[in-house]
Amino acid sequence: MTMASTETTTETTTHAHAHAEELPTLKLTDTAAAKVHEISKEEGLDGQGLRVQVKGGGCSGFQYDLFFDEKATDMDLILESHGIQLFVDPLSLQYLEGTEIDYVEGLHGAGFKFVNPNVKGSCGCGSSFSV
């Protein structure tokens, strides 16, 4: 299934202590944003944000976690990409700086793919990484 989006890309950040020159970058591609909108509509999750986390685990030491969340915590940084709020905790943010999240489909299935410039290595299955 190919998703097309005509929505204009808007990247904004809100955080009580963020300075303009320090704004982190984490964004969704057009395809990923379209898929997130599609899933949220199908599952009745409109209005919820997308939590993006890095957790310890996997063969290479870290793995990504991506799920809908009703609200951000007091510690979260709230980013916005394509009208979708992204909730990121400070610990995860240090590993996600500069990351672009895409949605890909291929012969081996479909899913969200993290294009992370901080990654130094990953496991063979692609589900975990090291920095």
C-alpha cells in the first residue's frame, strides 16, 4: 500500500527551557506521517500523541519503542511533525537527535524505520542498535 500526503511539513518544538539555537530535530517523513494518521483514525486514537522512546535491550544494546500516548509527562519534550505531536523523554532524546522516522513496505513486510545519524552499529535483524 502506498500512502501519499499533500500536507505541508511543519516542525515545531515546545519546552519550557529550550532556546532557539538548541532545538532538537526528530521528524516523520511524509509517508510515516500518513501512516500514523491512518492508524490513529482506524484505532480511534485521534488527538493522541506519538511517544518515541529508546530503551535498553536487543542484541546491540538499544531498541526503539513507538506507540500512541494520551498526554506528555512533565519531563517530556513535545515536538511536532506533520501535525503529529511527538513525546520524547530527555534520556531518549540524546539518542534520537537528528533522527527521521520513515514508513517502508517491502518483500519482508512493512514498518517504521528509524534513520538515526547517531547509530554506530545495529544487529542483523535491524531491531536494535548501538551508539
